[in-house]
Amino acid sequence: MSALPEYALYAIRYARRDARRRDHFIGGDPHDAPMPMDYFVWAAIGPDRAFVIDSGFTEEVGTARGRAFLRCPVASLPLVGLDGNEVKDVILTHLHYDHVGNFHKFPKAEFHLQEKEIHYTTGRHMRYPFLAHSFEVEDIVGLVRLNFAGRLRLYEGPVELAPGLTLHPVGGHTPGMQFVRVHTSRGWVVLASDVTHYYENMEAGRPFVAAFHVGEMLEAYDALRAAAPSPQHIVPGHDPLVLRRYPPPRPDLEGIVARLDVMPKE
Ligand SMILES: [Zn+2]
């Protein structure tokens, strides 16, 4: 078991938005307080292979949606020693606009996704704006083109992409959602992505507003806990607490990059 490679694991914040607590829980929230949202991409860098996890949105799409765009996620990869032009593997946790934009900036990459997510985003539910508004149609069309180009790897279930890196499908947020488990020097870290947007969604069992299936979202919180050695090994997808709990790899990257392969504060 100790032969498993250890990955360096980073979160890179590329955008943010102001929001209120009521925006993030089904049924709202009695406390009318600010609850801003951060937007991240992640990178897992092992001795032999490197994986980028999600690709963020473009400045154009983010601005149109009223998000505060801080930096291009792909142009930021050199901060952790990667070059988007050379990246071979991009894992897509799901196809929401803030996770799959910029796919065109990885000219050499294969993209790893659950097949259900392509079925969902080209299927009957996209006629409903309530569900479709979280996707950019050009992203979905672009993914279909990538598939015809032989650059999409579609999975039906859990998969070990490499020793020390596994993908885990769960429902709830979208039908083809997956989270990523990465082996690091502190053991297995579970990158939840939007399986839980905030620590609080999972810890309090209060589902996030963007839900395809509420029951499966609650079960997905259990799946995160089952996959992680401790709650401190689960990293939510959009919580500003991530940059407070985890240190930057260098002092000048404070507020931009967090190291997730070390234990969090608290
Ligand atoms: Zn999402």
C-alpha cells in the first residue's frame, strides 16, 4: 500500500462572487448574512503524471454571469508548475459552466468524465431553463466535438485513473457528477467539487440550491464521508474557508493557491 504515489494537490482560486446565506440552501436561511462564493480549479501532480481537475470559466462567460473574474484558470497553472499546452489529462467533475469552460485551452489533453453527464446535457432535461441555465451550450457542443475527435474518456462508474487517483460518480447536483480521491502525503484527500459547495452543506445536511435530485445529494454527502479517512480530508468545491484553512505553497500565493496535501488549520 505504501507503494502508492503521493500527489501534490492544489486549489487555485480564479473567481468569486458576493452572495447571501439564503442563496446556498434549499429553503433559504433565517440568518440574512453574507456568504460569498469562491471558484476553483484543482491540480494533482504526481511523480509520473499530472491531472488538472476542472477548467473554470472564461472571463467572457464569467462577466456575462456577473462573477468577479480574478485570473484565467489555465493561465494560472504555471503557479503550480504546469503548462496548459502540455497537460495530458483533465478530469471534469461535471459540465456546469464554471467547471468546463476553457477546455479549448488544453490542446493535448484527454478529458475524463462520467458518460451520464453527456447524456444528461444532451438530453430531455435541457429544455428547462431551471436546469439548463447552469450550462453553456457552446461548452456542451464543444465536448461533443471532443468526443468525435477521440479526446473524451467516458466512464460508467468508479474508475482508477492512475495509482493513487480515483473517480467516484454520485448523483444529486447533476446526474453525472463525480468527485476525485487523490493519494497525498497525508493520505487520501477527497476533492468534492460540487458534491458539496460549502463545508456547511455537507456538515448540516442542508442541500445546495442547485440540485437535480435532493435525495441523491444527501446520499452523496455520505459518499464523501465514506471515501475520506476523516472529515478534514474532504475539500468542498466553492467554500472561501478553503483558502483560510490551507496554506499557500509560497507566501506570494496567499489568497490564490492553497496546498491541500497538508492538514488544514482547525
Ligand atoms: Zn455545479
